[in-house]
Amino acid sequence: MEDQELIQQLQEGNVEAFNQAYKKYAPTMLTIAYTFMRDKDDAADVVQDCFATLLHKPQLWKSIRDIRWYLMRMVQNQCLGVIRKRDVQHQKDEVFQYYNKSAAEDVSLPESYNNSNPQEKENKVVSWLGSLSPQRKRAMELVYQQELSYQEAALKMGISKQSVKTHLRYAKQILKSKMTTILLAASILMLG
């Protein structure tokens, strides 16, 4: 079946045309996805997500003029989205681990802090967060606790994505300075 005929049947909701499009283009899409994802299972998931989107949103077929180009671009964009989301999650994890480690395990913290229970440590971090402005605190909660993307946090806060990033940067600077103050105090106590 030629692509134009395939597109026409897809626009009419023909399930057999959908199956033919999958058989015809999925192998090429898998190859493209693999070049981005470097994992066969992740690549297969991306291709399935693309076709699932097209299956559940048949109105998308109406805008397609060149099915091959559309599907290749779709899989590329899907891969980039997954990679971007992983990168954001990785950055969030690193920041969380940094502050968690600094608050809980740093050997230069006062002995009383290191001997405190996890709830006391969490209370300390919560008090540090409480010292932030409401906007900065909200940005930290949305991005690091609720694990929202910068864009999702921006929508919830009614501000731009860049403003969320700015709030997070300043919040991290404030938390870092509080941690530095504790470390300095601990050092003075240890020397004294």
C-alpha cells in the first residue's frame, strides 16, 4: 500500500492500516530510537509510546502529509523528551543527595547533630527550608519533593520556567550558606 493511501485509510480510522503502518515503519523507528536511547528496551518503549499516542489521538493523522517523515520526527522528539526528563531527574537526585548527605552524614557536623535521629535531621532541613521565601520554598517543594519538571512547577506557581530556575538557584545558595555556617561552627567547636 502506498503512503498516501495508507494516510487516507488511517485518517478514516482503519485499524488494518494502523497495523500496516506499524509493520512498515516500526523497524526504522526502533533503529532511530536505539541511536538515542542506547538500550533496546527503552527504544521499544519509545516506539510503542509513539504508536499508542497515534492510536489514542486519531486526529493527529489528519495533519500528516508525509507519514515516514512524521513518524521519524515523532520518535526523535519522544527520545529527546525521555532523555531530557532523565537529565532533570538526575539533577534533582544529585541536589537531593548533596543536601541529604550534607545534613545527615558530614563528619564535620557537631556530634549532637550526627547522633540525632532521622526525624530530628529532617526537622533541621525543614527548618532551613522554612527560612526561604514562600516562592523559593514552593519551587523547592514542587521540583524536589513532588518531582515536577521546571515547566510543570512554573504552571502551578503561575510564573515562568526561568523564574522557577532562579528561585531554585537562590534557594540552593541560601541552603548552602546555612550548611557552611554549621560546618564553620562545628570546626570552631572542634578546635576550641
